[in-house]
Amino acid sequence: MMLSDVFESVKASGEATVPSVPVKPVNQTSVSSGDEKAGDVSSVKSEVLSAASSGPSKSIGKTSVSAGLNIGAKYKASVSSSDKGKAIVGKAITFRDVTFGPYYGEIRFRLIHFWEAWNVQTKVLIGLEMILIDEEENVIQGFIPNGRIETYLRHMKAGGTYRLNKFFGSKSKPIYRVAEPDVTISFSWNSVLYNLEDSSINFPEDRFRIHGYREFEAASDQRGDLYDYIGHIKLVNEQVLSDGPLLDETEIVASRRVELHVQTHDDPVLKLYLWDKAAFQFCEKFKASVGTARVILVTTLNPKRFGGVLSLSSMASSRIFLDSDVQEARSYLSWLDSNLDVANMVIAEVVTKPELATLGDLFSYMNQAAAKVAWFECTSTIDDVVHGSGWYYIGCGVCHTKATKGPTTLMCKKCGKSDIDVVAQYLSKLSVYDQKDQAVFVLLGDAGEELTGKKAAELVERYYHANEDVGEDHIVPVPQAMIDTIGQTRKFIVKCYNNLGYKLFF
């Protein structure tokens, strides 16, 4: 399968796809803590639409221009005196005036971008997320619950301008937010969406929240707000630009990933991982530039440490801009052309690669009294998987902290919640050796999936399905997927502590 074939189904237009098969709806009006996955759909113009309270949408005919076309609604388009909620009579409500609760007034906005939100654990489509901007240049997050997507999606287009009557100001999710306000504009049962025909109203095309290296470093692994990044490209899949890097389409389709080394001005170099749609979008734009693009702007990135190196990962909400796509990129390109000596003074491979070490080097480092937490790259052979103890733990589905037992439910101390959704995470011990020494590595979280190719939750669920008669306290034996790694020689990114006698890698 070639990259061009993938793009027939995943077009880089910033729009979303309604699955061809029915998707199980969920009864909630805000996005859960699960990660999100993007898709696309073609848009269709419409004068006005409103959400049906239940059942399939049916057109009930046309009214005057002011009322527009009413699709599937079982209520009057006007607001009666008995309606309870907030409204600002005679003018549109601005985003800065929106707080929590129902509104019966009107907001006007440009739809910057939208994408699907999926619950990773349950594989359930939660809804449609949006980034909106009003005429005062305020940006806010929007949300359409799953049950109402079909009503609105075919009438929406990224970059389009709209009026929305009746909506609900809901609490923004605490993690992976893409806008500053702690309120989200949620489409409610009686929301009515109009195309905005008034050409005298000027909306900005976009607004970016660009962060630098130090800000991303401070926010690393916090699962907080997602910010934007701009900088110049130093490596594309470990190839320097001057070498004329070729994008291996087959590899990208298989891995659904592009790895970049990027730098902002004279800040340290960091890794930028583009996944799925963002990877495909970058490839199309980079190919169109004939490999000459140098500046990249990526929106809504998640900062995290991988192998001891600060990295940025794209999300479902991420968008890609190169060189001349937007003014911010053009301005940076102008700086780059005037400061090539600064741009070329840092060698990306040296900055981002963890220090090479043997097992003996790790022991020596850990025995130093002044040693701090540090990361190393260590090549070792897996000798055995430690048996006789649990190889996984039950963690919070949001922050992955180990869950604790409450009186009747499982709790998370970090999130402060007394009733949480849980998921199995790797916590396994591997006996390893090199040419001179032996050690035990503790395998945590995502590292287990990288090693075995299987999620811990998948392996645990598979075992209990095959052994329904075992009790909850039964120790699940080490899965075959882990046993199969015995004898393999791998490069491990190792996190070392002093005087603790073991290593963690992930």
C-alpha cells in the first residue's frame, strides 16, 4: 500500500469522517480522558441545521431566511418566555462571556479545525472536537456529542464561518486541552447552526499558542494543555536535509510515523514524532516542496520524555504547516535565512542521543554518591523473564498511577478520584547480560508494548477470557509474548538511580 493510497482515505483537509458502520454512542457531553483519533469527510453546504433530540434526522421543510432549514427538530426555533438559560439580547455572545450552563443566545465563529475523539480503551467514538475563533480573536474548544455528529458534520467545513444558537457551556477536560478557557462550547439537544452570510464580520484565519523548549520541558509528561511548536528541521528520519532525504513511503505507511529532529533558534534540539494523519500530512507537504522545506509549525503537541530526551508527539488535533503556509512560518523562515550560522551550530545527533554505556558503566554510575537520575543507551541480551510474581499492575486509566483499593471501588491518589476506570500496565523484571555483567531491568508501561508488540491490557484480557473459572486474586502467568523475547539482543534506554540496585527503562 503506497502513501498516495492512504491519502485517498485520509485527506489532509482538517475535516473528519463518519464511520461507515454504526458506532456505539455514549451518553456524555464532554470528552473522556482517552486519547483521540482523527478522520476526514467531505463537506456539504447548508443554510441552517438543528439537532434532533433522538432518532434519525428528517427534513421538515423550509421556512423564512431568518429561521432557515430546520432538520429533525421537535421544538420551536424561537425562544419562549419559559426557557431557562442565559442570553444576551440584541448582540452575539463573545467567547470571553461564555461560562458554565445553558445559553439561548447566539455566538459567531470561524471553525478552525475539527477531529474525532475516541476512547482508546473502549474503542467508542465519543464525539467531535473543534477549535473555534470569534471576531475578537478569542479561541475556545467546541464539542459535538457522538449522537449529534451525523446531524451537523455534513454541513461543517474547516475554515467556514457560522452562527450557533443555543448551546451549553461545559467544563473543559483537564488533560490534553487545545484552548486556554476552562469552558467548552457543547452542542446541546436544541442547538441550531447557521452558515454566517454576513461578509462584513472579519474572523482571523487562525491563532497559535507557540511554546519554546523550556516551556515544553516544564510541561513534560504532565498531560496538560497541548501547545504549538515552530522551528527549523535538522533531520528527517535521521537524514540531514542537505543529503536530500527520501521519504520511504512503504515504511511510513507501515509505521504510521515520521521522526524529525527540530530546533527553535539556538535552543536545544528535540525530537518531534508525527503520527498517523500528521505524518501523512507532513509527507505530502514535504514531497510538494521537493524536499526543500526547512521550517515546520505543528499545533497541539504533547511533550514527554522518551529515552531521556525531551520529545514532542503529535495528537489527533495536530496540524502541519511548512515554510510559507502561514505568516508565523514565513517570519521564522526569514529569520533562518539571516541566521544560518546559529541554525547550523548544533549537531542534532549529539544533542539527542543518550550516552552509550555497558552494564558495568551503569553499576559504576549508580554507586556514585552524587549521581542523579540519568539516561543511558545499553545493549544487552535478555536471559530470562522473572517468574513467580505479577508481571503487570492495575493503573488509573488517565494517569497510569497504580490504583489503590477503596471500600468499594478502585481509587487514584494522583487524580484524587475515588472511582476510576482502570487498565493493566506492564511491570515486569527481565534478567539481562552483556559481555561482562548481568543485571535486572524493570520493564514499565509503554516499554513492554515496544518489546512484545502487545498491550498489557490485551494480554490480561485474553488470559481471563480463556480461563473464566479463575478468581480475581489469581496470578496471571507470564505471557508467551514476553517469553519469546528471551535470547533477543536489544538496545535499552535505561533510567538509572544511584544506590537502588536496579534500572528502569521505557
